[in-house]
Amino acid sequence: MNNYNRHLQLPEGVDDFLPGPAAAKRSLENKLLGLFRSWGYQEVVTPTFEFTETFQAGQVAAKEELLFRFIDRKGRVLTLRPEMTAPIARLVATRLRKEKLPLRLCYVASVFRYEDPARGRRREFHQAGVELIGGTGVGADVEVVALAVEALLESGLKDFQVGLGQVAITKGVLADLGLEGEALAAVKEALVGKDWVGLNRLCEQYGLRGTARQRLELLFTLHGGRRELKEAIPILGVEAAREPLAHLEEVLAILERYGLGRYLFIDLGILRDFDYYTGLVFEGYVPGLGFPVLGGGRYDGLLAEFGYPCPATGFALGIERVLAARNGEMFIEEESRAYLVAGKDLAAALTKAKELRRSGARVELGCGISSLEEARREAAERGLNLVWVETV
Amino acid sequence: MAEILITIALPKGKLGGEAVELLARAGLPVEGVDTESRQLVFCFPEDFLRYIICRPTDVPTYVEYGAADLGIVGKDTLVESGADVFELADLGFGYCRFVLAVPRIKWEEAGRSLETLLSLSRRVATKFPRVAANFFAGLGQQVEIIKLHGNIELAPQVGLADLIVDIVSTGRTLKENDLVEVASIFPATARLIANRVSYRIRHKELHSLVERLRKASEGLG
């Protein structure tokens, strides 16, 4: 990068939104906030930066190198928010602690991560999401997945799919293997990274045979609907996995009856941030886009980190990814009538413009236009209806 | 034209030839497919398949972004890329190993002790900086890694580096340049990789392809 004209450049991984894309982004955000509001979620806004400790309790804790950190003049370490769930957990555990549960909160926010821009990731991007705090059981999980599907529909996507996983099943099976320390961590990493070759090597190395191996393979490969899940129950049904298996099946059954079946599938390989999530997890996919557009799940351990043990679930949708998946296709906003108001008497022009705006029109003032002829030319060039205000 | 459902990224070069043989053995169309030709895209609409031919180091990138659903790539390249993709099968062919090598004379000077050698060495030349950095970090050694793009064996001869980390298959290149292998880092073979999203939402089509390729690769290598 040249240094001499740095004032004309942008750092890697951040973007301008020009008028068209900015309008598309704003319109998408408004639609999503409207949807969330209609489901009873209230918008909250948290600061762009906070103490690093707040985020260390959250999802990105293990990926410290992703944080944009800086030091304030008192020597304290601050961080640009890499995600919104930890700040909302902090907010709930402190200022909203007295509120009756469940709490339904939502947001649209920019987040910051020190990602590699050469790998399809941005360093500042935007998320819209919800957190359902204090909601437990099938009901809360069903609500959040249903809302996620409707958010993708509302976003104008058609071909998307949402995959459901359940990390508690994997956790139960792993705990039952009788592995410890490094061995357990290695098997977990192979499962999370979908590394079939590595998983097989580890099975050989640690003598995992018979049912144990069959279970691991099933965790890796199980994909489909309720039938596939039912067939797996006898094999996967270690004590610790039984309840989460039944839970996953029930969630899917309800969502199918609600009519979302065609958007949903089960894949036990979906583990997201395995250590952070505690139950049902899900991701939204769009064909042709190599990265999920949406992700979320149950994180019952997070609020305890803030001294307020409380179950919670939620999801975040990547605004830029949805815009990319729509391939530049914009929402067609109902175009209101557009005017150019010009005249020699500026006060009169302002008054006329105000009148027109009150009726819902979009009105531009003709700055520095001094003749009717000039105003006609200007209006024609810009595709506006001309209103010429005569001097009174 | 029928819609192409699945795109497979194949590497140019020796590995590409073997990949095409594997595809043929799995009963997939390969007529006219040549990883060395100037043609970079081969379509088989009746089978809903398309192959794209890329530089080996670019295969993980095409797959990570979802421009290709599946890819065939050496484990060496895959590890070095750090790409976030699913690794679905060890295809068995394209065997090679990552090794740490050093000019024979230095090895003798160090009394054939790895510990002594490392304490005397500062600079490591390699095409695989990520693999090299991981290896030395694992040993708790601080070294300076110099990224080169080929003919790594030249670096120690002219004093650019003390050690090299490279892949070897037969070891002939090392011998010809009077280098000795002093540590084996890990072995690598060709892998079948998949895009994270494709593998979930085109599971049925991809899974059957993966199984065919896995079967066809059994007993190889």
C-alpha cells in the first residue's frame, strides 16, 4: 500500500456503502427490526467498545487474536465489540436484572473482528439478531428457529436452508468415550473441523472400536430429517445424549407442523462454537454462498459468567452476507413522487417544498438556480417534476 | 444446457493426473479431461458435473469460498492454506512427507544431534511457513522463517538459511543437494475436501459422490 495518498485509501477489511447498497442495507435492517418487534423483541443499543473482560466471557473468548484492542488513558484494555451477545448478557445481568423473564431483546449493530480480508471475511460488518433470555425448553428453541426462518424469508431469500444440530448429543457421546485431556480435545477438534481422516486416525490411535466408533461416525455423518434421527437413537442413545436427542426431534416435529419443514434439516455435524453452546444450534445456508448467512443456538452458560445464571438462546444474521446472497438485488421501495422546487424567492421555495413533503413526496431544492429555463433543464436531467415558485 | 450441480476443483500437475485416474475408477466422466491442458473448465452436463483445473495451492481457496463444492488437494497444501473446509477422505495417492533437512556438513558439525543443530540454527527456508512455524513452536524453538516459492534446496547452499522445511517423496532431491533429513514432521497424501455450506445443503448429491470416491480410493497408496 502506498503511503503518500493514504488519505484516499481504506484499511483492509472495511467498506463504504454507496447510496444504492446503503439503501438496501437500511431497508433490510428496518424489515428485520420490524419483524423482531412483531415477535415481541425490544431493540437495545450497547456501546461500540467496552472493557475486554466483557467479551472474554463470550463466544470469541478462545480467539483472542480476533479482537481489536486498545488501551485508554487510565491503562485499561478496551475492545471494539466482536459480537453482540456478550454485551447483551452484561446488560441483562446488571441493568435489566429486575425485569421479569423471559426477556426478548434484539439489535442491529456493526461488529469488528481482526479477520483475514483475503479469505472472504471483513473486519467491520453488520449483524441483526435476537436474544431470548430466560426461555427454556422446546418452546424457546422452537420460537428462535421459527423466527430465524422468517427473518431469512423477510430478507428476500428463497432457496435457503436452516440446519439444526444439538451439541448436547455430541457432548454426551464424547463424555461416554472415557477419553481425557489431549485425547478428548483431539477427537473433539476432528469432529468440529469435520476432519474425517483425522477422526479415523484418532479412533485407531485410542483404540475406539465397535459402538464407540460407530457413534462418532454417526455424529459425523447424520444428516436428514426425523426419520434419520429416529434411526440413530438406538445407537447414539447413551444416557447423557438421550434427552437432547428427544428434544431435537420434538423441536423439528413442531416446526414441521407449523409448516417450516421444507426449510429445515438435521445435521449433527453442526457444532458451531462447540464449547460456548450448550444445546440446540443452527445455521442458515444459501446456495452459492460459501459461508453461513445466519447462526445461533442455546448458550445456557454465558449469563452465569456475569453472575446471573439464566438460560438463553438467540441468533445473529450477517447483513452483508444476506446482501451478497441476493446478488445485488435490491428491495423495490415504493417510489414516491419526486420534485425539484426552485425559484428566486428562497423562503417561498422552502415553504412550497415543505407543503409537498407533508404529502409524502421527496423534494429537492434547486440550489443556485436563477431562471425557469435552467430549472427545467435541471429537473429533466435528474428525472424530477419541476415546481417553479414565482416571486410574490 | 442442463444445470451443473456439482463443481469439483482439481489440481494441475502430477497430483491432478492421479486425481483424474481416481475419478475414472469411481465411474465419473473423465473423457478429454487433462489437467495440463490450457482448458480450465470441463463440463459434463449429463452427469451434472463440472471440473475446474486450478493451481494446487488455489484448490482450498476455491472450495472455501464455495466456487467449487469439492476439491482434491494434497494434505501438505491443505494444512498450509489453513482453509476452513471439511476434510472428507484420504485418497491414498500423492504420498509425500514434510521433513526438516540440513546440509550434511552442518549435521556433522552438530554431532548429529537435533538439539545441538537447532541451537546453532537461526533461519529456516520453506514453501510452507505455517507448517514450519507450527513445528518449531511445538519444539519451543524460535527461528526466523523465510518464505520461498520453490527450489528450497538452494537456500542453505548460498547461506540464505541454515535449515529447510520441505516435502519429499523419494528423497532424491535432498540426496542430489547433499542435504540430510533430520526430522520427519508429518506425512501427507491427497485429500477430498468439501465446502462447509455445500456439504450441508447438497448433502445427498455430495455424499454419494464422496462415497464413490472413497471406495475407489481404497487400497491405493
